Amino acid sequence: MMDEYSLEGNNEEDIPYIQMELDIRDVYQIYQSLSFHLDRWPGNETDPYEQERIKQMRDFFYRMVLEFKFSVDSSGERE
């Protein structure tokens, strides 16, 4: 399926987007998975930007985790 879309270039109009809802546990799990993949990243000669995209996604998911932690006070309730 991914072969149908060009992963090269910066033409944002051609990139299909999805929208989903995740709870914070799912967000953290995805963050951990991205970190695990980066730690063991073997390289990709056909897509030299893959590692950078994975880093950006990992950082984005980590910011969501931090935002959630910041919005929850010490009692575990949202402010």
C-alpha cells in the first residue's frame, strides 16, 4: 500500500492523512516503540530520511506524554 504514495519530496497535498484517538497509555506505548526502533535502527539506503522522521515522531509522542504529565497534579487528577 505504501508503494502507491511517493515518500519523497515535500508536497504535503499528496500525502494522505489519518486521524485517530488514543489514550495516554497508547501514546506512551508508541513512544516506547519508536525509541526501541531508533535504538536498533539498521539504516535504510532507499530512504535516507527515515531515521529523521522516526526521531521527529518519537519526539512528538514524548511531548504528548510530557503535556499529559504536566496537566495532572500529584493526586492524579487533571487540573
